[in-house]
Amino acid sequence: MTTDVLPVLEVPLLELCDVGKTYRSGSLEVEALRGASLSIQAGEFVAITGPSGSGKSTLMHVLGCLDSPTSGTYRLAGQDVSAMSEEELADVRNRRIGFVFQQFNLLASLTAGRNVELPLCYAGVGRVERSAQALEALTRVGLDHRVQHRPGELSGGQQQRVAIARALVGDPALILADEPTGNLDSASTSDVLGLLAELHAAGRTIVLITHESDVAAAAQRTVRIFDGAICDDSDRVSGGAHRARVVRG
Amino acid sequence: MNWLETIRTGLAAVRSHRMRSGLTVLGILIGIAAVMLTVGLGLGAQAQISQQINSLGSNLLIITPGSVTSTSGVRGGSGSASTLTETDATALASKVVAPDIAAVAPTVQRSESLTAGTSNWTTTVVGTTPDWSTVRARTVDSGRFLTSQDMTDHAAVAVLAATTAQQLFGARDAVGQTVTVNGVPLTVVGVLSAAGSTSVANEDDQAVVPLSTASERLFGGATRTSVQSIYLQAQSSDTLSAAYQEANSELSALHHVRTPAGADFTITSQQSILNTATSVTQTLTVLLGGIAGISLLVGGVGVMNIMLVSVTERIREIGLRKALGATPRMIRRQFMIEASVLGLAGGVLGVLLGAVAGAGLSKLISQPIVFSATATLGALAVAVAIGLVFGVYPASRAARLAPIEALRSE
């Protein structure tokens, strides 16, 4: 990790400032986010919850640089992301963020190992180094014996663990999990949540998006979002030291 | 991600969609093989025809009676008699009148039955002068050709073409044997070397006799001095047009022709026959090539469909790759390589199939097939271009989508 990721501890890893996002389809305008502000420090495990349609997915897409905000600013590790070009954004996603999706989003034609290697491919890491790192990540999630299996040959829980390995592999500053347990049974759910908790314990920053309160309970801090704005923020560990400012738009 | 890595990714994608890749390759393959074969067949026919026409002789002019008028078909001389005579031929042979004409061979010909012992064979009997062998570029295999002595003597001699000799005498030596035509016994003095058959006539099935013998002793009738055609050979290809002019003015004077439209003879050059034949086969080649081009186009539309479907159903993959850090350029490159691999594979296999099928077909129908590098490369370029345009265009559109929109698509 380079020094610009954590220049001073006081600078938050993520900082959303009055962010708005409006979708247009034809003449219809949908305000998915309105004046959302939030800051997350490195090393936190934050759950973002809210009913469906509340804007939590949009928030996650903005946090993951998958979509750019219509208004407001978003700083990731001190860098203003809203002003970045496509290439720079691709680089940010590649190096700083690891994604875990509800649909797993593994490429069916590639083996588990090759799937995990993908972010390293785009980062320009050499082949030997890549497969070593992929194996390490798969070992971390307990799937080192499944390197040569294709996603179709793995159970849902195993596929999600492969996806978590893929999110881990480039050693990104932030792991973004969007409903990671949405398609899993209860055993796999606790499996995946346990894994995320372990990663948090090892010092990773994790943002988990879910609509289930028992899944959110796994996190250290819960941010509730309603109608496109952040309405409640509980910080159970430090009692408000990292509390987000709530600004309604 | 460097090029090598992109190429590896592209190849892996091609391999992992075997059915789809196979179908794409098949479409291009058939199109290219079809273009190669049809154009090859056309060019082969063209080459064969020019070779046949060239085998008639070199620097050749052919004078035939009658002329084609612009209004009403063929103008003949009075009566049914041919208006060309031996006198015309003799005049043209004069070095004073026509210095650029090297050799003159007036001919009469008729289909006759030849008898030798118990064998019987119907073939074309050609009455001509000794110059015929020079003009028509024929040589004798055994024995000798006609001489001017044979002409003056009205000698009862014949020179047989290879097939005729073989039919009448089998493996035996024909020279010195006797064949009977219309009750006149002729001594075989020579056998011609094989020349191959042309589309006009089988040059290896005929009997050549002195012109005087033919008109006086074999054919008879009212047409004793008239000939059916006169073959002229110019001194060289440079003097061909001069020879043409000399023959034209001399014959016009002899036949009292005042205007070119009133001519009762036609002079055709070998080149003009070649041009006519070539233009016909060229038209044929273009037509066939056009049909094959359409099949290539249909193949291309198939490729386009498959590429569009392939890209559309892979928009999620594109979104995921972008989420994992791929730039739009990397995505475009990946699809460009996939499309080129498919296009090139189809192209190379198509060329191979075309070559193999061409060789087989050429044996089967005993027609030469001449492969055209231009047509082959053109077809290849078209195939690759089709793949690229219809593969890369939707991919680059998808690459420009926000990753989340691509990820959400179903």
C-alpha cells in the first residue's frame, strides 16, 4: 500500500460530501441520492442498510466508483474521485476497491484461480506472481483445493468465497460487498459473514450493503439510509467519533 | 494489461464458446471457399480458352466468306458458292502484293467416311496447301507433311491426325497404309503430332489432303475453285495489322468491293477471337464471383449476428471486467482480438478448403482452376473486416457504458 492511501489518520478513507445522484429515463427523473454525506475511517466495518428503493445500491455504486455522482464530492483516500477520467477511475477500482456482488459475477468460462487473477491481470501483474497471489487469496477463504474448478462446479457459498478472494487479491483499501448473502442459504450466510468479520479483524475496511438487519448486525457500525439520504448512523465502538454528518437535501 | 495478455484473454474467450466460434468460422469459411472456387473456375476456363485459341497458331488471320452487316445478319456472295477462291489465296501469297504475310493456307473441308481395310471412321477431311502446317503450328509425328509437288500432282496422299490414325490403324504404323475416301484410295504419308481438342473442333481427329486433290478428286461439284476459309500468318505480331490491311485491300480489289460495308468476306484476327472469348468468360467470372460474393456477404451477416449476440449477452462480463479495473480500451482490444481470431481462422480454413476442393473439383470435371490471389486476399479482407466491424462496434459501445449499467443488464 502506498503512502498516499493513509497520509494522516484523521483523513477518512471515504468521504462523501452532500452527494446527489439523479437518474433520467426519458422525461422521468428519479432522485436516488439527495445530499448524502458520510465518512468512513480506514479499518472500519460498516453496514449500510435501508428498505429497497432507499438508494443504498446507488450509494454503493458511487462508493465503488461504478457510477459518478450528479452533485457533491466524493473523496477516496483523499483523492477527489468525481473529477477523474474513465481511465483513472478504472485504475482506482482496480487498485483501491474490491467488489463482492450478490450475483457473485464470476466468469463461467474461467477457473476459480483465473477469476481471482482478473484484477491482477488488469493491474499488469506477471503470470507467475498472479497465480501465486490468487492461490494465497483462495487459501485465505479456504478454497485452495478448488483453484482449478469452474464456478459451475462450486456451490453458491463457495462461489461467493471465490468472489471474496477476488476482492481481496490486489490488497485494496476497501472491500465493498453488495448484498453478499442475498443468494445464499443460512449456513453459507454465516460462513461469508464470519469471513468478512475475520478480514475486518485483520485490519481491512469493509462496507457491507444489506437490507437484512441480522446481516447488518455483523458490522461494527450501521448506517441507515432512507429516501436517498442518511438518516441514522450508530457507531457502536467509539460512540460517535466517526459519526457521519447528516445533511438532508 | 499488455497485448500478449489481451491476446490470451481473447483466445480463451474464443475457446470457451466453441459452438458459437465454430458457427462464426463456418460462415466465413464457406464464403471464402466459394469465392475462391468460382473465381478460380472462371479464370481456369478463361486460361483454357486462350490456350486453345493460341494453339490454333500464332499471328493468325482468318478470312471467311460473307460479312456481317450492321443491319441484317450475314451478307453472302451470289448463289450458294463460297466467294473465296484459290486465286485469292494465290494473290495473297505474293510477296509483292502482301509483303507482311508470311504464309497462306486456303482450306476446304467436309465430313467424309474413311475406310482402311475393315475399319471405317468418319472424320473431317481438310484440303489445304503445304503452308497449313506452318500457319496452324502443327508438326508431323512420323512421315512427312504435304509438299508443293503433291499440290501440282493432285497426289493421292493424306496426312492423318493422331486420333484418326489410331482409330483406323490401331497401334500399327499408319505411314504407307492406304485409306479410301469416296472411292479414291489415298496413301498415308504422315501422322500429325497431337495438339489437343479445342472447343471448336477436335484438332486431333482429321485427315489433311492437298487442296487440289480435295477439290478435283474427292469433293468435286461446282465449287472446285472456291475455298471455305483462308488462314494467313503475319511475319510477326508487329506486322499483324499491316498484314490485315494488305489482305483487306487486295481482296477488296479482287472482289470489286468499293465500300467496306459491301465486303463479301470477313477477316478475323486471332486476337479478336481471343478478345471475344475472354470477354465472355470474364463476364462469366464476374457473374460467378458476384454470386460467391453474395454467399460471402450472407456469411458476413451470419458473423455479424453471432458477434452482436455474443457481445450483447456478454455485457455483464464487460461490466464486471470494468468493475475489476479494465479500461474501455482494454475491452475494445479484447473484442477486436476475438473478432480477428475468428475472421482469420475462418479465412485461413476457407482458403485451405478452397484449395483442396479446387484441386478435387478440377480433377472431377477436368477443368483447370486458376486461383486468383486478388480474389482470395479480397475475400479474406472482407471476412476479417466484417468480424471486426460487427464485433468491435457493439463491444466498444458496451465498453463506454457505466460499469454498473452493464452489470445490471440481463
